[in-house]
Amino acid sequence: MSGGGDELKLLGMWASPFVLRVKLALSFKGLSYEYVEEDLKNKSDLLLRSNPVQKKVPVLIHNGKPVCESQVIVQYLDEVYSAAGPTFLPVDPYERAMARFWAAFIDDKFLASWLKAGRGKTAEEKAEGVKETFAAVETLEGAFKEISKGKPFFGGDCVGYLDIALGALVAWMHTAEVRHGIRLFDASRSPLLEKWVEHFNKLDEFVAVMPNIDRLVEHAKVREAEVAAAAANN
Amino acid sequence: MSGGGDELKLLGMWASPFVLRVKLALSFKGLSYEYVEEDLKNKSDLLLRSNPVQKKVPVLIHNGKPVCESQVIVQYLDEVYSAAGPTFLPVDPYERAMARFWAAFIDDKFLASWLKAGRGKTAEEKAEGVKETFAAVETLEGAFKEISKGKPFFGGDCVGYLDIALGALVAWMHTAEVRHGIRLFDASRSPLLEKWVEHFNKLDEFVAVMPNIDRLVEHAKVREAEVAAAAANN
């Protein structure tokens, strides 16, 4: 459903949750696009030219003009394609501010703690990361209760900005469960978010772009071995 | 020029650049508000109740409803008071995306490197921070050139979102110059940003809210001594 003559190209890496965020936004908006898989160990000239500051995926190239950073891209798509699919950001300025605040929390607190739990340099640091992750989950549970007001999604009956921000991490949550038996959202700690994951998992637009969990599990193992080898060489 | 019956209250701390960001936005929009200075070593119940997640300033309370995080607050003010003063975010979605990308760069790269230069745990880490700060300045210089298109501000003839994001750091740049003789924006490395600071310094709306530099210098010395004492006790 891409607009008249619009050309959308996404530079991505299949396992990246940030790339998945953009794929989700494109999927919910029903937009057609060209997807280009990047080899992050041998980045393309197009990627380096399109995102010279960060040299990272995702990059969305719209009619030749690059947009970088997953949350910036999702807001951009929402503004350019306001008539397509659901509107991600609420209309009310206060609700928009809440969405932006909690989207930052998802990356800066929830995801950052989770990464610390997985990549901490010492056992102590990892344990701290686990504790902070579950504290962040409880905080998010409270936010979901307040924002969703009894509806299935942060966005109400349809997915919104926060559903996309958090939904991009669902595949990695499933991967953590397979690998370590840890459920980040469970019935005892966060019953509402557990239900939210159930609803999100069933969305066609999510199923269409979700990476294969077995492949993610393998990818995580290889990545972890690489990180351990690099640390041993230092 | 606060709207009919609107009540705006800002919880802040005079030396915080993030609080200054909100003061600048209020100043450029010409809005009246009540300012409440917080003692960060003894936070008020109002602050803890209004920002239970971060327990940080700034918090803007608009008709009893709290908004947190400086960049979220500035966007909120821009949306609620769209008719007052200059519009901070551009109208064009691509330019809006650029503004959001570079605002994140200012906090996540420029400011983070600068803090590393000042607070690094070792001399090596500090030196790395200095190098990264000046690299970030050169990158910002390029962004300013592209975005301002020969005009005095990121926002063109009027200040915009990025002028406020970066302008909030100007008082601390002056402080760094007084204390360490370091000019972050100078004629050789970043002639355009040097001119930008000159223009920004002269704006009545900035002068009205800029903290006193001598007081900031004293504050920085005390703060540094506290950090050093805490490190020595560990």
C-alpha cells in the first residue's frame, strides 16, 4: 500500500530487535518495501553512506533519503503514512508524552537491564541486571495497567507506539525462555503483560515479520561464544 | 501567556541542564509558570509522587498532571502551546525525524562523552572522553551546516527543537571554559557552532533563564569534591 511512486528500502539485520521494530511499523501500516540484509561484519557502502554517524541498522531509505534510529523511524512512518493502518502515537498531547516517556523507559531501563543480565562482566553484575530487569517489568506492568485501561494493547483496541516498541522484544523474550527457562512476563509478576504477549503473538502483522526462534537461539549461542572469546583475548 | 486557567508548575534544580531545557522552552513560548526548586538530597513528596519511576527533575506539572524527561516535556509544550511563540519541531516529517535524531545524538553522544571527560574513573578514560567529545563536536558542526542552511539557528531564523536541546548546555560550556580554559565550540574546530553560541547568548529568552556562571563554577567545584570523597571512601 505504498503511496504514489514512494520507494521504501530498509537496511536491516534479521536478528536485531531494533530492525524488527521498523518491520513491525511497516507491517502494521501495510506498506511495501525492499528489505536489504546487512552483514554487520562487512557493512555495505550504502549503510555507511546512509548512517555515517552510527553506522548501524536499521536505516529506512525513503525516496533516497535515509532515516536512522528505530524510534525515530517509527514516528516518521506514523507521520508520513498517517492515513495507513492504525495511528501509532495517540492524538492527545498528554498521552503522546506518556508514550514517548515509556518508550524511552523500555530501551533505557528494561532493555538495558536485560542486556546487563546477559552480558555483565561479573556474576555480581549479571545478578544485579536480573534484579533490575524484573523491577523494570513490574514498573512496566503498572504503566500498561494505567495506559491500556482494560484494553488488550497499550494503544487500546489497536496496537500503538508502545506496542511496537515493546513488541520488537517479544521474539528475544521467547528466545530467553527457550535458552534459560526464564519468562520475563509471567502470571505472578506481570499478569497483564503476560496476556499482552499472548495477544501480540497472535497478530498476523507480527507473525509475518517475527524471526524464527530456533534460529535466534542458535544466533544467541554463537554471539555469546564470540563475546566470551573476545573477552578471553583481552 | 498561559492559556485560560492553565496551571504550569516546574520542579527543577537551578544548575541542571535538563531543567534549563524546559525553562528555555517555557521562555521561548512566553509561558508563565510556578518554579519550585528541589533539594536533590532531600526530594519533596511532590517530586517523588510526580516522577516515581526516575525520581528526577525536571518534572512539568500541567493542571495537576506530571510530564517527565526534558525532551518529552519540550515536545509536549510544543504540541499543547502550538500557537504560542515559535514552533519548535519543523512541520516536514523528514525534518522532524532529523531533529529527533540529532537531539538523541546531543544527549547520547555529545553530552555522554563530555561527562566521561569530566567524570572518567581513570586518566585514560578521561582522555578518551575528551577525544570523543571533540569528535562529537565535529559531527554536530556538520549537522548544523546541513540543517541550518546558512541561517543563524538549527530552526532557521527562529530557535527550534535542536537549539533548545543544545542551548541548555551552553551555560555549562561557559563554565568549562572558565574552569579549564577549554572552548568546546571554537573557531578552528567548529566555526559555525561558535557563531551559533554567540547568537544564542544574545537571546533575551536565554538571558532570562541562564544560571549565573560564577555560581555554576562554585557548584561544579563542590560537586567534584563530593564525587572524589565518595570515590576515596569506596
